[in-house]
Amino acid sequence: MAVANVGASRSKSQLIDSLRYAAKVLGADKSYFACFIHDRKGFDSYRFLLACDPVWFYEYERNECHLSDPWLTYARQHCQPVPGRDIQVHGKERGTVDLARSYGFNSTLVIPAPVSGRLSRSGVLVLASESAAFPEAHSLTDVKILARSLALEVHDRLADLLREEKLRDYCLTPLELELLRFERDGLSTKAISRRLNASLESIDTRFRRLNAKLGVANRQESAHVAVEYGLI
């Protein structure tokens, strides 16, 4: 039921409430989900769903902890849920973990949420407790199974909500979406002009407007953004 509620969430606030409830069912008293998108220049666009003290996130963001987050690094490279204590921590990563502990993340379960076909998107669910007993050894296997289902469900629902948000923000027309699909598929300006029965200059102009609307430098990056956010 807790996981099913996630899929039924109609907004980010409902999704956070569902996450908070599911975390409690699994024995955690706080949690968060982080979704990162990495563009071609290495910049991270990230979203957090916080079922924990939001002040922790302000400190996390202020200190750019996403650049030295061992839990995120683990999630990028693995699929198996694992207690945070089993993840090796090096250098500046210790500061990120210490910050989390100062806000009650004394024991954690880190659950990767991979996305098939989108290698530049990473997701990670962190369930945490102030109690050192979480997750209890005798129930760890069951918690891992349920937590993995929860992480994937949250990631899928958040992706849907982000897609709806971007469609509203960008106000993309059906023709612009078609242009982005053509670019994704590798069609040249000449090939697109034949498909749309339009001049080369018209196609180039439309792409320049589209790039400006999406806030990127070229049509390749426009297509990349559209793919990552599920717009096409």
C-alpha cells in the first residue's frame, strides 16, 4: 500500500507525503530522494524530495556537497541497496556524511534507482534513522526488497512530474517537439527541411528559437535536454 501511494501522487507535495509514510513503514524516521541529471559539460541539475529537516538540504546545497557525496557516487555505480556504513568514504566525502549525521542521519540505507537508457540520470533514495539499529539485521533483506521498489516508484513518478513541469515551463509546440525528435534521431537540416517541406533557413531559425527557449547553446543540447526530461 505504501509503495502504491507513491504511484498515485498527483503533485510533489503528495509524493513527499507518500515517501514520508513509506519510510516510516520501513522503519526509518527520515528520508530523501535525489535525482541528478548530468549534461555534456558536467553540470548537475538536481531535484530533492525531502522527508527530513530542510535545513540539512540548505547546508548541503550551500557547501556543494553533491560534488563529494559518497551515497550519490555509490548510486551511480551500483544497483544493490546497502547500509550507508558499508560505503567507503574518502576525503571531502567525510564532511558530507558528517553533515548528514548532524541532522539525524545516524544510520542509513542507500538505495540506487537506476534509469534504463538514460545513463546521465542518477537517482538515489536514502532512508535514515537516529537509531543505530536501523536497518535491523534480521529484517535487512525484506527492507532492501521493499526499499528498492519504493526507490524505483519514486523515481518514475518524479520523472513524470518533472516532465509535466518542463512542458509547462518551456511551452513547446508540437512542431518544436517534432524538430527535437528529428535532431535526436540525427537528421540533418536538409533532411528535416524535406520532411517538413520548409526552407533550410526556416529550420535553422526555428532551432535558434528553440535553443533560446530551452536555454542552451545548440540544437544537440536541446535534444539532450528533451530526452533527459522525457519530453520526446
